[in-house]
Amino acid sequence: TAGFGLFSILDQVQNAGLNLWVPLHTCAVWDFDEYTWRSAMNTGIVICPDLRKKDLANKRKIKKLTEELKQLRPLLLGDYYPLFEINLIETNWFGYQFNRPDLGKGMALVLRRTLVSNSTTHVELKGLEPNSKYELTFKDTGKKKIGLGKVISKLDVTVDSQQGSLLIIYNKIKKK
């Protein structure tokens, strides 16, 4: 909804600012679509459902999104990189990356805000070792991509819908 779209942008900017300095913080979420949830997601999240509703569909969504956050939590303690300028402009893309070189893993989240007209943007992942091989998994589509850090770090990504998101998980492939 339009109201929650504004909250999502405020959550994005709040988290982006805190991520620069405070690794452990939380944000509240009132709606349970992926865009709204991922806009508020960080090492903690305050779930604020409308308790007057006995909404089983929301409970399922919350469970699914919470499981995703639990899987991401170790990555959210890594080196933080904003992928775009941090601002409140609805026509701008928003996104960030957490890199865990100690684990050889990381994640990137790209959010297409409400008024972004183009469905594709360019992203450059930070901190990947140029001559190491990585496997990227695009969680929303299940697609995978393998390549050297110096090549695979430069991506054109597509998010089909406004108020849509794309979650990328990457792993360094160990040499045998």
C-alpha cells in the first residue's frame, strides 16, 4: 500500500545509516510482503501484525520471511557497503551488500522503489577477491551464476515490479 511504501523507504534509510556504525539494531515491520520486510530487515526485526485479524496467510508469510532472515543473519554482521546513494527519493534504486570475507560469503539486496521506472540497474559488488571464483544465487528466481570475482561483481540486475526486491547470496568456491 502507498502508506507502507513510505514506511519502507524510511526503514531503508534508517537501516542504511545505522548499518554504517551500529551492527546490531532492529526495525519494525507492519506488512509482510517481501519488499516491506526486506526494507526493514537487519540483525533484528520487530514484527507488528494487526492482532485483531486472525490472518493465517500472514502467519505463513511471517514464518517464511523469518526463516530467510535467520539464514541471512550471520552475513549481516559482515562488511557493509551501500550499493546506491542513501536517500529518500522514490525514483531512485536502493540497495546494500554485506560481505563476510572470513566466511567466503555475502549477500546483496536490491530494492526497486515505488516510482523507479526502469526495471534494470547496474550493481557492483564490493570486497570480492578478483581472481577467486564465486557462485551467486538469485534467491527470488533460483538462478545461479558462477564466475571470477572481477567479472561477476559487475551485474545488471532486473526487478520486474515497482516495490520489488532481489536478494543475491554469494559463496566463494573453494579450490580443490
